[in-house]
Amino acid sequence: MRYLKVTWRHDLPDEPVALFSELDEANREVRKVEAFADGHYGFADTVENSVPTVLAELPLPPFDEIASDSQFHPEWITRSDFEKIWHRARLVTMGTSR
């Protein structure tokens, strides 16, 4: 597994400002966290999700392709860093998860 953080620079109040993805060998999301500017989170995995966060249906584009768009800043993170944000998102959203 690999772990990707993508910071999204925009002025859209209902869209996340950071996306964290656990990726398999085919670059498909296994787990995902969306972090919003107001401090709330969304999460998704293959079993459950918090609305409206869902896993991508297709593999994510290659790192360099994501980085070529100036509104996105991708960076590889550690599994430990991903697990921290995953657990934080789950704790914050437990009342809205299904």
C-alpha cells in the first residue's frame, strides 16, 4: 500500500481542501479521508462511508499528472500519518457514518 495526501487550493466552500488516500498496487483507493476548511471530515472505505465521501471508481492518475495541475499539491505520506488522519476522521464523523 501507498499513502497519498493531495492539498487542493480553491475557493469552493463545500469541497475538501485535502484528500488522503490509501492506494493499492493498481492505484485504486482502498480508504480515503477528505478534510474540509471548516474542520469537518469525510471518510470512505470498501465497507462504509460518511456521506458524501466515496472511493474513486477508477484508479487515481499518476503522481506526476496530479502534480501538473497547479491547484493540486500531492505528496507521499507514511502509513502512520495516514492512520492518524483516518482515526481522527472516524472519531469526528462517527455520528454521521453509516
